[in-house]
Amino acid sequence: MNPYMFVINAIPAPSNKDCEDIAGARVHIWVISEDKESAKIRALDYITKYLWEVKNVEYEFEIQQELIQKLGEDELRLYQKALLYGIAADFLAHPRIPGNPDDPAVKRRLDLP
């Protein structure tokens, strides 16, 4: 099994009532899988399951073990979670109504189905 990482642009599905104030998100998603194609299908299904519509896959990588040590804190956390559960994702969303560019980023936990 190998680690794969995808960056996927998505928008909330119309039925996603938790995200009515969100215009879209870049989803960083890690999948542990036999091959990249299976990992990609699983990543897309995961995003759809949580009521998001995939717009495009921006990046897709098979991560080599020597690069794991060089990951930033957030990506390392996702990788470790994917090792436990087979898949893990962060939805880095941007609001429907933009604020001041100097405003700090806001982390919000969503109720996922």
C-alpha cells in the first residue's frame, strides 16, 4: 500500500446546508491505496459523500517515503490520519462573501454526515 496525496477544488453541493456561506474549497486529501487510480476514485467518492461537488483535480502525487519527513505539520497530520483510517482530508474553504484580505484564517468544524 502506498500513500497518495491529491489537491482537489470543490464547491458545496446544493444539499450541503452546513456550507451555504462557503463559495468553494481546496481539499487536501491523503489516501493509502494499491495504486493511484484506485486512490483517486476513493478521494473523489469521499468528497462527494460529504456533500461537495468536485470541480477539478489540481494535483495528484504518489508520495515517496523519503519525502514524508519533510512534510509540514498539517500535511503530516493528514498522512498519519490516513495511515490509521485509509483516508483523511482537510477542506480549506473560502467564503461566498470575501472579507478583508488581512483577516485571519478561520477554522471551523463541520457536521459531516
